[in-house]
Amino acid sequence: MRFLKLTVLATLLAPSLAAQSGYRPVRHGFWFGAGLGVGAGGLHCGICESGGGQGTSGYLRAGTTVNPRLLVGVEGSGWQKNGEEGKRRILALTGGIWWYPRSDAGHFIRGGVGISGWRAAAEQEAVVSRALALTVGAGYEARVAPYLSVVPFVNVLGSSGGALWLEHRDEGSYERNRLPARGHTVLIQLGIGFTRH
């Protein structure tokens, strides 16, 4: 909850911080970034028990600049929750675009397509799934140095219905059986990142 409050505060203060820094949002060439925050994720299917909830979430991204209002790149994102029911995890790899309505401002929206995977593990068993994924998001780049921005962000990722598999491991053996259902993952991320232009 503390990190969530910090993210909301950073989002509200970002435009004024960018204005006070005096650095113009110049975008060109190669760029990369990373972010960390909270996430609400889960798997939805007809035979699933509730295994989602709030956890730790983040991303790594890199790409190139097409023009001052359009960036293209790839992003790896993830979410994890640990609890009494075991470990729940979503990992995704997507390619996409970042579009800035104004070349002289830091607001952007983004979208991408790729693949995501779900894993829910407890003791010697795990339920896994993999499917196509779409992601959309928005954020604000507050330039704090000539080539560095602080970025409050929100992202939403959803997958198509993927096959569910039950994996069982013990000493010296491994079994993998398909379950009679399909499931799709949903992930909402909120956090603070940085971008190096």
C-alpha cells in the first residue's frame, strides 16, 4: 500500500518536476528502461480456484526511436505473488510501440502483442499455461537529466485462452498432463520506472 501511495504521488508531481528541471524531452536513437511496482494478476478458467491477487510487478524494455513522437521496442514484464497457497507468477514478452501525442511533452500511450505464461506452483505440483497476449498502457516521462526520465506508469496485459497443464515432479520423475479447460491471464501493473534515452 505504501508503494501504491508513492506511485500515485509521483504521477501527480511528475509534470511539475519535469517543468522545474528545465530539460526538454528529446528522443532519438536507442533507449532502454526498467520499472517496479505493484500488480494485480490472476488466471481465469472454469476449473480454477482463486490464486491471483496483489503482488510485486515490473518490466524491462528497450528499443529504438522512429521519430520524436514514436518509439518501437520489446518489453519483458512479470508479476509474482508468494503465499500459503504457493507461488503464482506471470511472465510476458511483447513487442510494441510507444506513442507521444506531443513531441515536447512526456505523456505517452503504448500497445503491444506477444506471449505470456502463467505458473502456479505448490510443493511438487504446478499448473502452467502459455498463450498470446495483448498489452496497453500509459505513463509520463519526467525528464530529470538530459538523457534520463522518471516514469510513473500503468499497464494492462491480457492473454487469449491457453491450454492448462498439470506438472508433477518428485525424485527422479516428471509428469505433464493436459487439464480439461483453458484459461486466460490478466495483469494490471502500477509503478515507477526510468528510461535512458
